Amino acid sequence: MRIDMHVHSVGNGRDLTKIDEDIYFNADDNHQWFTRLLYNMLEGDLEHLGADFNRDGRISTPEYFELIYTMLAQSEEIDGVVLLALDAVYSPQTGKLDEQKTDIWVSNRFLHRTVNALNERLHNESDPAKRKKRFFFGASISPNRKDWERELEYVVAQTNAVLIKLIPSVQHIYLTDDSHKAFYCALASYHLPLLCHVGPEYAFTEGIHKKQLDNFRYLEKPLEYGVTAIASHCATPVFPFIEKPQMKEFYAFMKAANGNGTVRLWSDTSALSLSTRVFLIAAMLETFPAHWLVHGSDFPIPIDGWAHLPWVTHDMTPQEYIRIWKTKNPLDKDVRIKQAHGFSDTILENAEKVLRL
């Protein structure tokens, strides 16, 4: 099965008391100029893709999932998509919810119910090819929250979660904190891999403020307790002209983690199609073996097909560029960009080796 294992869930609910009924999104009390600019750009991209189905000038949570459904159902390259939850910000000291610093909250209960509804629609499609496709539930549990054990019990016993997603900077999670040992041991015992953002995070204000928490070296602690980890973006920066790339250092870290022949630390290729990362692709291909990589798009982060110019960027031919330019489905476009640069198709299938299926 060819799986995109890194697709975000976004919405526009504003009521924090109804997080199990809608996606909560409110950054107005915690904005930074860059995040405001980014959110406007992302909304414009979604409008361009036709997400504003009722043309009322705003993209609702149901409209976003309608777009995602259409993208997977019509995809020629992808068979499955992992939709990601994102837990709120909890104080590392008290375990209490920090409402002001929680810009987005995609609750496990809301997303699990949504994934089930989307899969029911696929099951009832008349086209046999669409009936074979599937959405997967990626849960998120902050180890800072007081009730993380109860939340994990819900995820394991009542859902079919395939992974746990964390963004340490955004969620104020100190991965190396010894108090998280029980959390890591539980993930390992349940064979739940940890999809963890590494590298600078610019999509959230807290990610900018706490970027030091997204250091790939901090994954050493969950790995120590037996967790299988997936580091996002091959640890590459969004802006390599500002943040120094650490691909060689990250490769050495992966090599040490995977030294016994078993892949315990994977990395995903999410957001590598961004125009700012174009000139890093050749080095990525030379550095990371395909059997350590899994495929992810990072949608709705932009998939910049225009930036991968023939003869300028790695291994791109005019014919491939034209095909990418004609591809309207973002999931397919992301796959074809990576194929044209030389990424092996095995990265599309490796997800089955790491996800809790």
C-alpha cells in the first residue's frame, strides 16, 4: 500500500469546550507576524484548490475534510493517508491546559470519528479502486498532560491509531525529561511509533519561541526506552539560508540508532517539495538510504511544483516538469516531484513497516 503518512488536519472551530466536535483554531491571542502571513497564504492555497465548496468566503472544517477526501479518492499515486491529530499545550510544570498558547487542538476523539466517517464513505463508493483506499488515524498525546495514561488507554483500546504525533516546540514538550519515561515505555509496549517534528518549526508561534526543543538529538531518550521514532523532514530546515542544514549529523545519529540492522529511527520526506528546500534534495538523496525513509507530503503545507526547474534542480527533465505542472492533485504532485528527483518508490511502501496497522 502506498501511504502518505503526514497529512495535517485543520479547521476553524473557536470554542475550546467543543474540541471533540470540531477542530479548535485560535491564534489571534498568540500571533507572530510570520504565522499570520503563513495562515493567510495557506488559506489562499486551499481556496485555489476549491476547498471553499459553498463559496461563502471561509473554509470550514467539514470543507477541508471534503477536499482531503476528494484528493485521496481521485489520487493516482496514493492508496492511504494518515491524518494527524495534535494535542493542546499543557504546562510541563503543572500539567494544566494552557489555553492562550494552544493555537490549534485536533482532539483524538474528533479525528478518530472523522476518519471512521471518511472510511465509511470510501467503503460505499461504486468505484472498486476507491473502495480499496483508506484513511488512517494518527493520534496525539502530550506527555505533559496529567491524564496522559487515560488518554493513551482510550487511543489504544478504542481506536485504530497507527502512530502518535508530537511537535515538541509547539506543545512545550522536553523530550529528554526523565518524567516521560513511563510514557515512552507505554508507547513501546503498544508498538505505537512516535512521529516527531525535528528542525525549526515556523507554522506556529510557540514553534518559533521554543524552537530549541525540536532538536533531533533529543529523540535519543524515547529511542532509549524502545520507542520506534519517525523524524520529520529529514531534519532539514525550512530556510537553509538562515538555519544551517545538519544532514550529515542527522545521518550519523540515524546510523547509530539503526546500527543493529533493525530500523528504529525513520525519517519522512514531508515538506521536501517546498521551494526553499529544492537545493537540498540532491544531498538528501546522497545521504539517506531509501530503506530508512517513509513518504509524507505535509499537506496543506505548499507543494511547490513550479520551483523544481529542469536542469537547475536535481535530476529533473522537461518532460517530468511538464507532467508535474499538469498534475492538479497535490498528493500526486508531491509523489511525482520526488520520483523525478530520484527518490525510490519504496519510500511510499515503507510506512507499512513502521505504522501500527
